[in-house]
Amino acid sequence: MDGWQMRVLLVYPKDPRFYCGFFCTGTCESYFFSVVRVVGGNASLIWSANGRRPVQKNAVVQLTNGGLSLRDSNGTKVWSSNTTGNSIVGMNLTEAGKLVLFNNEGTGLWQSTIQNQTNTTSTNTTSQNDYCSSGDGLCSEGLCSCPVGVDGIEYFKQNQSQFAEVGCSRINPLSCNSPLGQQQLVEVRNFTYLSINETTEAFPNIKDMEGCKQTCLQNCSCGGAFFRYDSDASDGYCFMPSRILVIREGQTANYTFTSTSFIKVQIPSLAPSPFPTEPEIVPPPRPKGNNFAAIAAGSGAGAFLLVCFLIFILSMKLRKSKEEEEEGGDAYTNQVQVPGMPVRFSYEDLRRATEEFKERLGRGGFGSVFKGMLPDGTKIAVKRLDKMGPGMREFLAEVETIGSIHHFNLVRLIGFCAEKSKRLLVYEYMSNGSLDNWIFYGSQGPCLDWQTRKKIILDIAKGLAYLHEDCRQTIVHLDIKPQNILLDENFNAKVSDFGLSKLIDKDESQVLITMRGTPGYLAPEWRESRITVKVDIYSFGIVLLEIVTGRRNFDRTRAESSSHILGLLQKKGEEERLLDIVEILDEDMNNREEVERMIKIAAWCLQDDHTRRPPMSVVVKVLEGVMEVDSNIIYKFVHAMGPPAVVNDRVSTAVEASVLSNPR
């Protein structure tokens, strides 16, 4: 498949290589949440959640304990795994390319299906693209769903919610005892049917579509009607199989005829009861018009009452949310300001300080950052959060936690604003911006000398060591990358952006959370969703490599053999030629042993087995020359098997719900 792109959420790195994420082709005007197989740069679609319903940019796929769901950019629910009631804790890709949802025991509770696998034997199979099942269903290129009526009513349900390939069955079974009018045909256009275990011939005396439909409705054994014609809809062929196993989407370019399919269903409101009832007195039949009017009036009244009830529930929820927000805000406002804690600003204060949010410094996954100045002349960076995430009390609790952290190598939180739906954070201003603007050769601006690079590496390590070991609660940053390392006027490095951070109690060794962070900096254990502080140490190892070598962790402009920094490190480490991965050995990098030692520290931090990675306090001591590097480093990295983000430079941070959006 040519001209494809993918925004990756999960990777199975061994051959054959599989990726799960948002997939698109051509100009990428729409996307599919899919699993693809990549061989030699060519992608083949294995599975898609929304094959018949593409989503737009800013669509969201979210993993909760109830399962996996996909929503379009307007919030419309497009697909879900239908695993409500199960304790889903994570997802991964198998060696067969199946997406699996599992519980905290590692037991798979749901899995995706694979195209072109066959579950039943067909006597009428038309091509390898047909997808067989044990029940009625609509299939297109191996992606199956249940038929829906033109009125939007669902007449079918999946036989097993976890496995689409098992097919669908009617919600209300057909009954031959139903009077005429209590059954109807669901129309499906431009589809061909696939029937098994029977030979169906065209009815010779039925030439028009309407006659085909009426004959099927009057015939108890007819499960559906299939009408095919060449150019004139009044002169065609009528087929009436007793059972339709699969409805397959026709490729109109391959056929010279037009086809329309109909499936017979029982009308839900008039479905026969499965329980015996007492005899009842049936009044004389009324004219059809009156029947229709009565049904319409009853349906309208029911719909009106339902709308009123929903409006009442929604208004009560909004009122309660507003009361809780005001209660939380007032409670904090009445507290006495504690020395050393963040200052609470009004929105008007920050609007004036930034001159109406005039100068934007950057944009992240949660909002934009603007330059400002306080009345006393202090320069500040104001982060305006785009989305109102936690409630007022949770937000204030997070501010208090982050505000209590004081370390020279962490960006200081000066204050905040929380007014109704507005959430803003005020940080100290860092004049030299982020680290990524300074370390990569070929980028705009001058690169840093070796001594400054060494100092920055030590600064980052000290900041992380403080977060991991010296706070009341262990803080895992979860998004260490050059863009989140800021430099002041003296090139002192400070860790910033705690938007994805996680607090861990001291008595906890690990936590179970959904994937978050930036592709290329994610540790292998993210596939299991069991996280420790060692994920930060892995990310630090990638950043250290980028600082020392001047290379990005993945650069598709390079030859395939050198495009991925981990693959290059693995190869040169096994050959004992580590200095070969350095982009340019500057004149001031005259101590080659020192450079090689730095690369070994990075490799130590990048060990696949997280228990072999050193704590950040040990990394600090090694960088300061107090301790030696581990002599038993294994130069074999699971992420070295392929690119972290396939072919898309725009892959960005995956937050609580993975969002298809612009880069951070």
C-alpha cells in the first residue's frame, strides 16, 4: 500500500512487524483505528475498528476498565469493544498481529480479528476477500458489522461481542405466524450475497425489484431478497435464499451489473412474544391511516417524555458540577496563603501580564505557553490549559503538590489561576527555550560545546533523582524528552511539563496506568502498562544519547541502517565501536574515553530489563565520577527492531485517552 501514514499507539517490534494506531492513506483526510503489518516499508491492513466509518482529525481512542472505545472529533461514539463489566487494565499486540485487551492477571478478554481468515466452509465462495461467519453480517474487505435499517434501527446483534467474525443474529427472530405487515426488509445497496449449503436460482417470473420484495415478504422460508439488474431496474433477476450467511460489499468497478440486497427482519415493536398469553378480544380493524396516526402519536409522546427526562438529568448534573466547582474555589480562596506555595492569580492579572496572550512561546499537548511580565518586572511563562481536565479540588491539589517541589533543576511553579472553567499555570521564564533547539546538528542556531552538554546531562539527572527519591511521594515524570528540558540564560537545565506525571506512594514499587508519553522515548515495559521510575531512566538514556551524538532518536532522512539511534547503538556496541555513532566529534571533545563513557551510561539506562537500569541517584554519582559504569551492559534492545513512530514525524504525546492531534 503506497502513500500511507500512521500515528502509532502500540508496536510489536519483531518480524513480521505490526503497528496499532490511526492509519490513513493519500492526503489523510480521514483515519482508521487499525492494526497494520509492515514489511519493507509496505503496509497491509490486518484489522480496523471503523473500516466502514472513517474518523476525522482529533478523534480519540480511549482505554478504560470497561474496554476500548473510539470517538470521532465531534464526540460521536464510532466503535467499542463491548467489554463493559470486565476489568480491562491494558492492551498489547501479539505475534499474530492481534490487538488484545487483558485484565490484571494477563488474561485476554477481547481480541481483534484478522482479515481473510475463514471460519466456515462455503460452497459459493467468490474470492479470497470474502469473510465467512456463522450468522448474518455485513462485510467489506474483511471488516464486519451488523446490518442496520434505513430508519437507523438495529435489528441485529453480534453473536459474541468480543469476536466480530462469529457473525450476527436477529434481535427478534422471524416468525411464520406473524401477520403480513409485521415483517420488513432491511435494504443494503451495492452488496453481493454469499449463501452456503444451498443453491439459489433466480425466480423466472419475477423481473422487477418491488415484485421480488413482495414475494419474499409473503414467503415464510425467504430470509432475504437479492435483486440484480444490468441497466433497467424493471428487468432484472430475483434471488430469494432461505438464509444469508454473509453480505459482502461489491466492488462496483469489477461488475457490469447493479445489485440491491434486502434482509427480512421482525419489526421490534411488533415482535411476537416468546411467552404464552391469555386470549384477548381483538377490536374490529380500523383503516390503515388511523392505525398509522395512533402509532405515530404514541411514538411522538414517548419521544417527548424521553427528551424531557434527559434534559432534566442533564440540567441536574450541570447544576451539581457548578456547585462543586464554586464550592472548591471558595474553599481555596478562604485559605491563608502559605509562604513558599504558589500564588493564586486572577485571570485578569494574567491577561494583563501577557498583554492579551500576545507572545506565544510554544504549544504543548495540553495548551499554549505565553510570555508575560509581572508588575515587579519578573518575567514569567503562562501555560493556558485548553481542556478542563480534573475538577477544581483535584486541580488545586495537583498545584499544591507541584508547588511544594523545590529544586534548582526543576522549573519552578510560581502560581496559578483557577476561575470557573479557566485553568492557567505560571512558571519561571527560561530565556534559552527548550533543549531540542540546541543539540541536533543541522538544526537552526549554534550547537552547544561539549562542556555545556556534560553539564546539562548532569542537571537533568539531578532533577530526576530529586523527583524519584527526595520528595514525600515518588514522582514519575513519564514524558522526559528534549522539548521538556528548558535552559535558562546560563544554560542551566531544568525539567519541565509535569502534565503526564504520576505520584507513587513510597511503599509502592509500581503502578498500573494507561500508556502515555512520546513515541521514541517510551520504555519496553509500557506494553504491559506496569510502570516504575525506571521508565524515566529509559527516557533519560535516549535523551543522553541525543545530546552526546547530535542525532535524533529516529531520523527517516537517513539511510535505513542508521536511521534509528537504538539500532545503531546495538550494532556499534556489539562491534565495540561506540564512537562511530557520534555525529561530529567536536574539537573540544578531545577526551574520547569520556565520550565513550557517556554512551555506555546511556546504554546502561536503556537495558530492556528495567531491573538492570540504575537508579537516578547512581547515575548522578557515575556522571560525577564517584562510581563506575556497569561492566555487564547488554547491547540488545527490543526497540532497535524498528522505528518508534513508523513514517510519521507528527506523532505526538499519547495522553490518558490517545488523541489524534497536532504535535506537542
